[in-house]
Amino acid sequence: MTSQLGFQPWIKRFPGCGEGAIVVFPHAGGAAAAYRTFGSALAAGGADTYIVQYPQRAERLRHPAMNSIEELAAELFDAGEWRAAGPLRLFGHCMGALVAFEFARLADDRGVPVTHLWASASHAPCAVAASARVPTTDRELLADMVALGGTDPRLLADEDFLDLLLPSVRADYRAWNRYSRDADVTITADIHAIGGEGDHRVAREPLQQWQCHTSGQFSLELFAGGHFYLNDHVDTLVTQVNA
């Protein structure tokens, strides 16, 4: 795993041998390290893969949180020479899919080609404002994280770990709660909505609504599992993204 000239050091690069690049956007509260196995597998079977690091975690612990999804996407877009890396394929999980969508909008505006967006376990942009608000108090955040899975319960019992984790989750959840986008806002990239059949947070309908946000092709596929279904389907997802 290395950085590349022209990119901030907190953008993690996994060198591949294919054309273009894949950019991975973590979930709310998620650090780039959580996607290391996924990023490494993507690069081993295809193009250079980049995992972006959000503020308030890992080496960006002291970086101020972004106030909105749009602001976060703009910061990430300005953090690298994406035109030189492209054409791009984007993969975002949960909130990361919304960040990827706003990143793709910026790419369209600035002439950076994005061919595909995989929107994983995420409400479509037009569905977020009408959905239930996510919690932002410590007690509710912990309960929500336990319910969603994806975090080792032993870590959630570690007070030092929680002191590091909760500020980033709270900042991301607040940005998610502020987000709103009309149904007629589109990107040129094909959108592939994917999720878990047993995901109680994001059901089939909000995934289907991603269809209105592309002027290209759309597909929808559900996998066995819950909100973090992707942990059990890495090989299949890698094959799809690299196809």
C-alpha cells in the first residue's frame, strides 16, 4: 500500500495492473483500514485502487470534521490528481455512497471521467431527506452501531476506543442528517445499487430509487446478509467491480 505523487498521504493506494482506477468511500464512522482487504483484492484483480480517509480518524484524527456530505466530497476530490488516475470507478458503502455520488457530480463538472458508481447499502440521494434521522447522542450512537453490526462488540466495550470513534461517527451522522438532493439530479456514470437482503436500515425501495440519479445504465442486486453484507461477499463484489 503506497501513496502517489499528487495525492494526499491519507489517500491509500493499492497498485494494480488494469486501466483507470477504483476509489472506495467508507461508511459513516469507518476508517480506510476497514477496507484494506477489499482494496487489496480489487487491486490484485484489476486497476489501481484508492481508499479515501475521512477527517476525525486515524492519521486525520486532528483534521476538522466536514459540515456536509458535499463539503466532504469536495475535499476528497481536491486531494488528488484524479484526472491522471482516471477513468474512475467508485464504490461507496452506506454514507460513502452519497459521498461518492457528490464526488461523481464534481467529476462531471470538471471533466474527469467516472464510468461506474456502486452504491452499497445506501438510501438514494433523493430518499435521504424523507428517511428517519440517524442518532447523534453517545448512547443512541452505540445502540445504532450494535444494531447495524460491522464493529467488533469487544471494541465497543473499550472506553479508549470509543473516545476515538464516537466523534467521527457523530460528525458523519450529522452530515448525513443534513443531506438532501432532488430526484432530477443525475450523474453520467452507470449506477449499480447493491445491498443486503436482511438490512433493516436500507431496504430494496431506497436502493431502487438510485435509478433516477443516472443518465446511464442502472442495476440492482441484493445479497444474503445485513447492512454489512459485503464482508461475506468480497470475492463476488471484487469480480463485479473489476469486470
